[in-house]
Amino acid sequence: MQIAFHGSYVNVSTYTDLLWYLLYSGRTSPMGKWKRKFKPQPPVSPKQASGGKNTVNPAPGPYNSGPPGVAEVNDPPPCLFALVIGINVYKSSSVQNLAGCVPDANDMENYLKDTLKVPADQISVLRDQNATRFDIIKAFSNLRDDTRIREGDPIVIFYAGHGGETPAPLEWEAEDNKTQYILPHDVDTEVGGETVFGIPDRTIAALLNEISKAKGDNISVIFDCCHSGSGTRTDENDPTHLARVAKLDHNVPPSLDQDIWSKGSNRGATIAPVFARVGLHSHVLLAACGTKELAMEDNQRGVFTKTLLETLRAQGADKITYKDILNRIRALPLQNPQCEGVNQNRILFNARAPSAGRVSYTVSIINGKYVMEAGAAHGITDGAELTIYKERESRIKLGKLLAGDITPFSTTLYLPTGESIFHFTGTVHAIQTKAGAKEDLRLYVALDEKLLQVFKAVAQHMERPGSGNRKIRLVKLDENPHLQIDLQEGRVVFKTLDSLVMGCGFTRMLYTVNNNADDVNPVIRAAAHFRWHLDLTNPIHTLRDNVELHFFEVHREEGTWHTGKNLNVAGKVCISEDLTKMYAFKVVNKSQLSLYPSLFYFDNNNFEILSFYQPPTTGQFKLEAPLKEMSHLTIGYGSVGQVPQVFVLPPGQNVEVGFLKLFLTTVPVDYSNIPQCSPFDLHRGPQRAQLKTFQTWDTINVVVVHKKDHPN
């Protein structure tokens, strides 16, 4: 696109170039003067640079009279090898077919090929009838025997399909006397007159150990399946909402796969079940849910695999650790993904499979500071780790630095604790090797001159000072944006790209604003505030398994409240448009802890956040916990002064999707900064019904789908 700059037009093809011209058009280049004024000096530690405080002063703006240069790094194809398994169709009528496992496998294959640039001949894919028990075990063995795979090369094993649990043979000495397994396509059928069993954790662990002995421990195992036959109920009336779990009645013979797991017995080796997720040395396991939970699929996709791949595409596999993935994926209703293994603090695939399109940035020593020609406009966030190289294509590392004070186009870098100061002359090159703090809002805006006012609003937001200013990152459509801003009929429109919301039938917000930066800016600020608090959660989920949030219709007769059935099914509520219906909530505490709950409603149609319940305040005095151990708290009925909610659709709108978010803490926490009014100054969401006369924390999210007609 073309924009005017100093009386002439310039072509811009990237977000960073456009933001640079918008921020510095007509200004004297501050960085240019600053750079000429000071001679390069050796860097000092953060404490020395700030007179003893562990902070550094921010660097001024861009270095040059034009946007800072960014160069793409030419990485060779990664030596990554993968086994991808997806099973929708099961041969036996005793096993329910699934809908999202093959699409999950296809998406995983596409991610490996398109994003990581893994050659197709290094990926083995087994789908449906090609994923028999024999084929799966043979594919594991092929990884062990593949001469192309060198020790330390990354290996990815992905499985999407049914899992399950049966009593273990007494000879196996299994934990809780149970064995967990994955189900091949031909499970519970007969081959050669013998019953085909699931593949137990004992067998999978032995296969992984054999691969590890031959190829090293850079093995990633991703299972999108259930681990047991128990779990939360599903909606039997919704064929798109399925659990990946099956129950089989047959007993596992003690000699099953003995030829596989007995290979190490003469050396005294102990086979740790892969699902046990403790003491894993051979691999890192990413599991879709906890041992007593259900791995769900919705709208023909596994909810875990979908959000996992969205996160990896947005963050880059070469910048994020296995453990940190759980901090960055969206909260999944009633499903808590797990990461286990002694190597869970490694960068994914041990940083041997960089994402395509990596770039390097120029770094100089200016006034005793390491200063990089890249900042917030490039997606740099607090704490990002950068590896410094003398030459762009060199493999010789000078050291590592962390992002500190960030402006739109420059970043002051500082040494991590324990790292030695390194010196250089001229410029060197930085490649981001670990993600920093997660951005609050990923925004997609097409590079179109008609949207120039939108980009001005984004630029103004990035330049706005203050630690409370939410971080925004402009991204492409394939980088999992939360929100798209566009122009229709001269008005700025807002489209949610949240896959969970879109899957419920909601895409575009009803409200629009004028096409000028001053009107767009408040919406961007509200969207970032909305997204940050919606995604806020404790990745450990210490309370979620012992607390339930019930949602039901209520009515009152002769002063007595009556409640209907719990409409919260597997973390999702569907209600129809009916202004005569009132709804309320109950928080059920099954734990031994007294809790302080706070309940909010996040309205995706207008970015409003409503408070449905917050504990009372007592100032300096002790507040008694409103939710005692092994008890419940009613919200919207039952207590004096509480009234239910009525959900109202805006005129002309047939569906609305919101989120109930329940915060749980063991000490009083003030969440009064969370509620916000809509930036559109309109409200048609939930309304109060007009009635006649150990320290820890967690969150629970529930999707609320409100439709004009009765939900199916």
C-alpha cells in the first residue's frame, strides 16, 4: 500500500514499516541524533547502568531515517521425523466412531510441512483403516530403525483417537491395578482367530524406550485422547460434541506384547507406563487432559489439538518450552492439558526445528547499552530471549540477552543472571530464541490504505506509556489472531476470529465506529483488556477438579425459589431467546478449602465485562470466606438482595456468545478492576431480572451460546 511521507508517497509491505512511518512521519529522527552524539562504549550490567537499581533506561526511537532493517534467516530443512496417527472410523461396532481425529492428524501434518518445513518423506501418517494395531506398532519400530535419524534429532509422535482403561493383569503390578491404552482401528475384532486388543501404556512405554536408546531423548509425544473410562458427562444430544474414550469388556492377557516390553527385563529395566507421566526420561508427553477427565472434540476437531496448533503457529516452536505451552493455550472447559517429563523445560524439539520465516535484528552497543533495532512493532515482548551472532548466517554465538525496555522500534537488551558481558564493534545480529510475555491481543488488519486510521490507532496504542498498557501484536491471518478490524460501507467493523466463538456461530460484532483513530482506539483498548482477563488463569489448575459451576433456569412461586436442571454440559451452555426466562448460578465446592469466588460475564458482542458476583470487602479487617469447604454458594437467587439474570439479544442478531469466568482464591483478592463498560456505549447482553417484592487460585470458563431459536 502507499502512504504519504514528507510530501511524497512511499510503498509499504509490512506492518512494521507502516507503523514506523505513522509514528515518525514529520518528526526528526530521534535515534539518528542520539546515535551520532555518543561514541560506542562497552556495555555495563543493568545495575551499573541505573546506579544500582536493577533497571535500565529505555533507548530512544528508531535508528535511521527509515524503518529498521530486518533480514530473514535461511534455515535448512529440519531433521525432524514424525509419526502422525488419526482414527475416526473403528472397525468394531462396539466402539463409537469419532469425527475430529483425522482432521487433527491432517492439521498436524500441515503444520509440520508448511510451518516447520519438514520434508514429506520424514512424516509417516496413519489414518483410519491404515492405523491397525500392527501398523501402529510397526511405525514405532520404524522410527527406531530409520538410519536417516541421527541421535538427538527431534521425533514427534502424535495420536488422536479413543483412549481407555481396563483392569491390569496381576502380573503387571500396575498403579491402581489399571492399565491405560490407545485404541487402534481394528480393536475388538479378530485377526487370525485372535482378539485385537488396545495398545497398553506398558507397550507404548517400551517402544518409546527403544527409540530413545537408538535416537536420543529429543522425543515429543502428543496424545489427544482420554486416559480412563471415567469423566464428566457429555451432551448426548449433540453429535458434534464427543469424548475420545471407549470402554471395552475384555481382559488383557498378561502375555500381551511380551515380546516388546520384555526386551529390557534381563537388564533390570523398569517400564514406566506412558500415561503415568512421572519420571519420564525418554520423552516429553503433552496430554490433552487429566487422568480422570475427558478429551473432547467439538465441531469435528479435538479442542486440545486445535488450540495447541493455533498456539504453536502464533508463537513459533523454536521460542517456547514444553512447559510454557500450557501457559499460552486457551483455557479449555473441563479439560486440563498436562505436560510431563524431565525435559519439559526444553524449547520444543530442543530448538532443532525452527519455524519458517525467522528473522534477525541488528544490535549495537550505544552509551554502554545493548540496543536492538526492533521493538513492540516487531512483536518483541518483555523477557524475550535473543541469541546474539557475529554474522547473520553464522552458528557462532556471542551470548544471550533478554528484552528489557521496549519502544515500538527499539529494545534495550540486558544480560541474564549469570551470563558474562561480551564485547563487539559495529553491529551484530539477534535471533529470538524464546518467547517473552504473552501478548494480550493478536490483531489482524489488512494492509489497505482505506484502513490507515485503524493503523494510526494501533500505533498510538503502542506508543502509549505505562505498565498497564496492554500489549498488542499485529499478525497475519495464519498466526491465530483474536480479532480482525475491517471497513464496510465507510464504517469500521470488528470480527472475532476466536475459533471457539466462531464454532458457536458468532463472527462479527453488531456495533461499528467511525473511520478515525480516535474512535477506533477505545475499542482496541477494551478488546485488549477483555482478552487479557479472559485468558488469565493458573496453569496448574489446583482447584478446578473440585469446584463446579452450575447454570440453570429459576422461577419463584409464593416466595420460594425453584431451579431447573444444570445447563452447563461439558463447559458449554446453550439457551434460547425468551425474555420470560430467568437464570442463576450455583458454585459447588467439593474441596477441603474455604474459597473466595468472583463471577464475571464476558460479552463477545461488545467487549463489556459484567460482574455477577464479587465477595464483600472489609478493608483492613479479616473477611470470612463466602464459599466454605464442602458447601455451595448461590448467585442470583436464594439470598436477600440477589436477583437472576435475563439474557437479551440485540435487535437484528440471532446468536450471541459470551463467557462466564469464575475466579477462585483461598485468600481475598480484589478483582474490581476487571469489569468494563462497552466502548460502543450500548448494552443488550445479560440484564438483571426485574423482580417483584494454602494459598492458591484457579479459574473456570463456561461458554454461553444464546440463540434466537431453540438450540439443537
